Amino acid sequence: MLNLNGITVRLGGRTILDGATAALPPGSRVGLIGRNGAGKSTLVRVIAGQLEPDDGSADMPKGARLGYIAQEAPAGDATPFDTVIAADLERAALMLESENCEDPDRLGDVYERLIAIDAYTAPARAAQILIGLGFDEEMQQRPLDSFSGGWKMRVALAALLFSQPDLLLLDEPSNHLDLEAVMWLEDFLKGYPATIVVVSHERDFLNNVVDHILHLQGGKITLYPGGYDAFERQRAERMAQLEAARANQAAQREKLQAYIAKNSARASTAKQAQSRQKMLAKMQPIAEMANDPTLSFGFPDPSELRPPLITLDLASVGYNATPILKRLNLRLDPDDRVALLGRNGNGKTTLARLLAAQLTPLEGAMNATPKMKVGYFTQYQVEELDTDDTPLEHMTRIMRGATPAAVRAQLGRFGFSGDKATTKVGKLSGGERARLALALITREAPHLLILDEPTNHLDVDAREALVQALNAYSGAVVLVSHDRHMLELTADRLVLVDEGTAREFDGSLDDYIAFVLKGDPAKPGMSKAERKADKKAAAERRDRDAALRKTVRELEAEIARLTAERSGIERAMADPSGADPRWRGKAMGELSRMRGDVQAVLDTVELRWMEASETLESAN
């Protein structure tokens, strides 16, 4: 489906891609991974045709449609629903033609094609995709300009998924999504019928969606079968093989050098020594697997405090005297690890800001230990770093009065030592800036860490390092993240923020995922009998939906047959000599009557199809 042939890209005098070559199997779902700055987005832009390589090419079959989200988010007065529907250009053109076409032959062809591309179910499919990405009915009908940039990018993603290209390119699609939308997207992509190339740093997402990993390192790409865990196993084996080869080569090199030193001066062995000298010169060193010694997170341990750190008693919180969350009852202890769950817009960040004392309760009470220190991380802190300052200047300014050694020590915990500490922030990668922001908020060894989407700019290895650091940290953690791997390994309490309040979720993260994907409003904490009944009801719904879908498909086939029959009669009426043998020689009045009979049946079948489609849509 996609062949990458010796792609080389140089930017600013630096080689980003160096003869990158791979052949992606047709219909494969490929996860493109690599460390931050390795060139993943550059390779995606080459595949998308937005960047001309210095050498090589990305080749696809002729006529294949490629889909890629541009960096500019959609804007204007159009609604998300209209924007998504318009993304299917063929459908839009055919629908317009069906309204204006006066040629019966062409009109029959148009209707047949509309049925073939499932055009009449498009509104339901568009709405389903938007709902999956977090747009309720009211949001689907609002103008795009009423949304933030992150929500506009969701619309762009919805439009891309709806258009169903033959090659779907996704560059970190989860960055603008909450956990619930990520789970929906994962489920959607599992059934995507064409080739996918997705850049992602989320281990669980890659394990559940992709069947190949394309690893980019040192400008080269290597294709591995399987998901991310399979890739890690294969990479570990490769590292062991390389290390063994390096050790073997070092021993061989040492042996050759010893022979040359011993025998070069003897006339009888000088020729053999020269031969070994040439062999030594031709010996190519085996490169070590790249490791980044600066990749580190180290949270300083806080002093001990007696529990509880925070208690909320029927508290409400919001903005401008308008509550967002009400009747909050929550207790945080020094060793708690809490994940806040719930869709974006439900109030997770509002609750986080309350716990960080950035908001005060509108009603009820919040009691916090007076000596408690809080470290609160948000993406805004990453974006607000001064690009002209260095990490050392940032930390020196914020740790006013601290010794240079203490400032350097705090930076060193997060990998900023040596030249890294004096590099301008503007030259740091997104992941390095996130590490700097974490270093800044933890400078006073906080008792409570509140992390709101800390992984957005971190690659897979950096996320793993952050997980290890959080598990080694002795304070309390409140985490908002769409990275399930991090939540599973870090959190031991789940709090669902939903329906204007927050409550403990009685179940595991797997239970929550099942709860979200079912789209069932049933609450967690059901009894065994209730769970059994719920499972039986879900099975009955699946059976019913399968029967409905079969009926819809059969009716669509009947509509296509009747439409073709009507077109044939109309052709016989317009040109009797070229008509189908079934209608050749029949009188005009008889043809007209036959057309009316077919049209009557067609109207009835179309009505049945609309009723079945609406029933299926409402059931889902």
C-alpha cells in the first residue's frame, strides 16, 4: 500500500531522515514511534506530500486517497455536523447532482452510486463520530468559531474519519482528546477498513490498535510486526544481539592489533601483518543502541504530614458564583494516588484547581493541612515558559535565595545538567519543556502533586520514566490523563467527575473502559445479579441491532434494484430502439404504467428503509 524508498530530509543543515526505507503491507495499521525530535512528523509530512524530500519518495497505488489533518483547525460559521458531512466530497457532489440532473440515465447512475457509498446513512454516521469525540447534539449545531482550538481539532479529526481515505495519517491524534474520546477512537480504528499510519506515544493505544510498529531512530526506520509490547521484546533481543556482536568485534579488534604490533617489524611476517592492518581498517564499528542519559524524572520526597491532607464536605465550586460541581465529599491522604475520570468539560480541571487552592468553595467546606505544599502542573505552564531564558535562569529566579548547588541539584533530578541547563528554552523539545515545568513546580518538595495531562509532549520512554518517578515519590498524587498505561500503573483510586459532582468509581480502569464503550448510563458498583442482567441486556441489544442492520442492507439492495429497473424503463421510453429486450416493442402507455408501478414499490421500500434506519440510529 505504501512504499518508503530511501527518503532523506535535511533541515537547517541537519539530516533528519537518512535513506529511510520500508514497505507497509496493504490494510496494515502501523504505529510510527521514535524519541522526541527523531523526525516522526517530518516523515508524516513527506508521506502526506507536504514536504519534498531531498532524496527518495513515498509511493502509493495510483488513485488511492490519502487523509491527513492540516495544522490549521477549521473555523467559520459552519457547524461541526455540516463540516463533517462536507468532508465526503464524492457524496456532496453526487447529492448536488441528484437535485439538478435532468438526464434520466445519468440520474439512475447517480442514485446507484449514492446507495453504493452508503450516502443516505451519512448523517447518522457523522453524528455517531462526533458523539464519540465528545460532541452532544447541541454542540454539533453550534458554529465552529464558538469552540476552542482543541475542540476545533476534534472536528477536523471527525471529518477525516468520516471521509474514510485509503491511507489514514494521524499525528498524535489523542493530544486534544480526553480518556473517553481516546477509548472511542481506539475502538473506531480497530474496525477501520483501510491502511492507517498513526504517530502515538501511548503504549495501550498502540497495543490495542496497530499490528506493526515503524521505529524511527538515527534517521533510519525499521518495521516490526505486532504492537508496542511486541516491539519492545524484539528491540530488547536486538539490543542483546548488538551488544554481543560489539563484544565479539572488540575481542577480534584487540586480537588483530596485538598481531600487528607483534609481527609488523619481522620481514617474515610483515605481509601477514599488513593484511591484518587492512582488515582492521575495513572493520566497521557496530553502533551502540541510542540511550538518552538526560531522560530522567526525580520528584523530591516531602516531609511527613498527618492525614488527611484535604477534606471536602458538601463543597461546591465554579466560576463567577456559578457552580460547576456540587455536593463534593472527598478526602485525600498523604499516600493517595487518585485518577480523575470523566469527559472534558465535566469539571476535572475545576476540581483540580479547587484541590490546588486556586479556587475557593462557593458553598460547603474545604479543609487543608496548613503546612501542606502543592505542586500543580498544567499545559499552560509549559506554554508560558520564557523561550529566551535557560532552565538554569528559570530555576534560579523561582528558587530565590537558594544556593547554586541546590538549584543545579533540582535541575539535575529532571535531566538538566551540563549544557542542557544553559540551553535556551526555545531550543528545547516539547518533552524537555514539560520536564522543566515539572522541575519548577516540585522545587519545594510538595506533599501533593496535581498533574493535569502531563504526558502530552512526552514520548513513550519519557512516559515510562515519569511512571517510575511517580511510583517512587512518597507524596500524594492527583492525576488527569488520557494515558491508560500511566493510570493503570500509578492510580489506586478512581474518582468519576460527571453529572455536576465527583464520586468514587467502584471498579477497575478496565471496568470504566467497558462502562464508557457500552455507552450505557448504568452506574458502577452493581451487584453480581445486576451485572448478569446488564450483560444479558447488552447481548439482546447486539442481536437486535444485527437483525436491524441486515434489514437495512437488504432494503438498500432492493432500492438499488428498483432504481435500476426504473432507469431501464425510462431509457426505453426515451429511445425504444436501444432499450433492454424486456421493454423493447412495448407501447408508450404500457411503459408509463410499468414505470408508475415500479415507482410505487420503490416509494414503499424507501419508506421501510428510512424507518429501519431511524430505528437502528435511535437504538445506538
